[in-house]
Amino acid sequence: MATFLIYLFCIAAAEVTTVIIDPIWGIVFYFFILVATLLHPALQDKRRTNWLVLSLSLVPIIRIISLAMPLTGIPQIWWYPIIYLPLLVATVVLIRILGYSRSDLGLNWGNWLVQLVIGASGIVLGLIEYMILKPESLVTELTLQSILLPAFLLIITTGFVEELIFRGVLQRAAMASFNRLGIVFISLVFAILHIGFLSIIDVIFVFVIALLFGWIVKKTGSLFGVSLAHGVINTMLFVVAPFVLS
């Protein structure tokens, strides 16, 4: 466990460096974490530990890609597919290396009615998070036509891809090493990556939601509901709520 607390500390330090000091130094910090997560498994013969360490390589990959992509001049809504497509490719490659099945990752519908109810909870959660952060909207007007594309992109990218990474691959690997404490560990990692919003309240809120999502996936065996809820949260936060609650 001590090894993973060190990784947790390094991820937090890299994120603080990115936000407070300079994104360039943040990229450098994350690069060294990436190298460590790739080399560490080669230096020991502990299968479950190696799986989790290798899975953690997705965290620096997320931040390196999001920080290094040349996105200037591109409408913000298109940042999501540009960033998340290579993340999805990296995740699929890692899944094949680890040999996880669809069932291992929660890639099934489960009870579709229950999953839809879970997904709908994102409406309320998104409104709550908006009251914490109050970001600008990604669209200039609130119409059905203007929100359909952003909602679709957010559900596919921040919803499905992030949940596949955190509640699928990472949680699966962490629970193999730490059982239920694995959910707590991955929730902490997920919350730390929200430091950039400069709100301790939001980091705590995200941590609690990550714990809830982790428990739901463990209980239902499906990523569908939490992926939908995650995408809906961000749709409310970045598209709808700025018009409704401002």
C-alpha cells in the first residue's frame, strides 16, 4: 500500500505543479510518473501490483495529452474528442495487455431501468456542481439544437471514456489489490485531477461522487449508468446550468 500512497502523492504534486507553478513543469512531472509506472512492473514479479501500477500509467497519459495538445483556435467543444480519442486508444491497448474481459470492466447494460435512473441522477449532481464552480457555458444560447452535439460529445468522452478508465480499468486493478479500499484509492486519484478548478469544495464533492460511482459499479456490475450520469453532470455543468441558474 505504501508504494501506491507514494504514487498518489506524486500525482497530487504533479497536479499542484501544473496548476500553481507552470503547466510545462507539470508535463515534465507527469512524464516521470509515466516512466515510473511503465518501468516499475518490469522490476518486480507481483502480478496484482503490476496490474495496478501499469493501470496508473493512464493518469499521466490523461494529463500529458490534455496539457500538450495544440488546441488554440479550436472551438472548446471539439477539444473533448481531440483529447479523448487518443486516451481511448491507450485504454484499449492497456485492456488488451491486462487481458480484461467486457464483464471485468462492466461493459454490459445490466438492469437498463436501474441504469437509466442512475444516469438521470446526473441532472441534480450537475446542478450542484455548477453552484460550486459556476463555469461559463460551452454554447451561446440554450436551445435543443445547440445542446445536442455538446451533450453527445460530453457523454461519450467525459462520460464513457473517463468511466472506462477510472471505474473500469483502474478500479478493477485496485480492487484486485486492496478490495474495497481500491475504490477509495481510485476515487482519491480522480478527485486530485480536479484540483485545476481551484476549489477544495469541488475536490471533496468529486471525491464523494467518485466513491458513489465506484460503489454503484461494484454493486451493479455495469458502467452504463455511471457513464451516462457522468456525461449528464458535465452537460448540466458546462452547457445547461449557466443559463438556468445564472
